[in-house]
Amino acid sequence: MSKKNYTHIIAIIDRSGSMINIRKDMEGGFDNFIKDQKGVEGTATLTLAQFDDKYEVVHSNVAIADVGSFSLEPRGGTALLDAIAKTLNSERDRLKKVDENDQPEKVICIVITDGDENSSVEYNRQRVFEMILDLEGEEAPQWDFVFLGANQDAISEGGSMGIRAASTMTYAASSVGATRAFDSLSKGMSNYRTSDVGKRYSFSDDDRKKQEDLLNANKFGKAIPSHMTDLAEDVEDEDLKA
């Protein structure tokens, strides 16, 4: 039986060269996210990986109370698919070895990027899609996925990897945009961790509106099309079967 009120958080963060303009905001935003999660009722652990065209595990299954300041050193390309697949493989294998009584009730994987895939060599999009589909289909622990993408249509990009529309959002690649994205993420994570098993992570209409206000001036004029907000609860099965 899983350990009650225990959530394992996996964060996969882009550190490619284009992140240089929002480096400090990403560092501060993630630090604030961790600070907030330290105050949430229940148990939480963190695995943190960062990537460019190289891959690095910063924390592996660390108690949230012991997580220190985040440092981001932008460089290189964007091997997004490789980073996601490597992290999911290692975390799935690690969790299988954990005693059943110490298993988390929920595992939630957060992917944050500001650019399109351009450097992966080991895994393709279809393989990542299949991995996410398989993990979300497992009965225990409950797996969920969150995708935050800048400079792209996050709904389309996340959906192409099997991530539900309700838990994907485009954010503005600016100081304010990154800060708001982490504020939304922290609020949503707190709600998710304290909700019953079976309740899925989702961004609110207010979260999306705050990003839309910043995105109106460019081609990503909406954090999510308004009609998709209404359909987010229904789109999961259709997306995964596509």
C-alpha cells in the first residue's frame, strides 16, 4: 500500500542557451516553488534534472525540506526528448525497487522549456508518447505530467508527447512571464498534493489569462485557446489515442 499523502515531484528543466535572458527569474521562481512546497501538508520528495544537449541529475529523490537553491547555467541545444525519456526510465526503475509501503501515492513530472526540440539522438517523440501513456495508465502510484513551454504552442507540443491539455500552458519568455508561471505551478501543485488520489493536475483559467495578457503581442496570443479550456476535461482520451 502506498504511503498516504506522499507525492514525489520530478522536475525536468531546460538550461539551453536561449534561457539566458530569464536565467535569474527561473532560478528565483524555482526556489520560491520549493519554498512553497516545503510548507504544504504531507510528504514530498524531489528529483531534479536539467538539460541542454547534455543531461544532468541535480537531485535524486531528495526530501523537499533538504532541497537548496537552484542554479541554472544556460548553454547548448535543446535535447528535450532525451531528457524526458532518460528521467522517466530512471525514476520508473527506481520506484519499482521501493518497498510497497514506502511508495508515493502520486508521482508528478514537470517539464519546463523555452524552445523546441533540436538535439535529441536517443529517443523520438513517439517513444516518449508511449512512455507517458504507459505511466499514466498504471494504477499505483498515480502518474501525472505538467508541461510549461515558452516560444511555442505548448498545447500542441505537450499533446504530441501525450501530456493532457489541462496540464499544459504556454508562458511568456520574460521576467514577468516566468515569475507568473512558477506562481501558477506552485499554487496548482499545492492543490494537487492535498487533493484525493485520482484528481488530476490542471492549470486554472486565471493562470492562463495572466499569461495571455503577456502573450497578446506575439504569435502565441493565447496560453491556451479558449475553446480548449472548455474541452480540457474531455480531451485526454482523444489526445492519447491520436
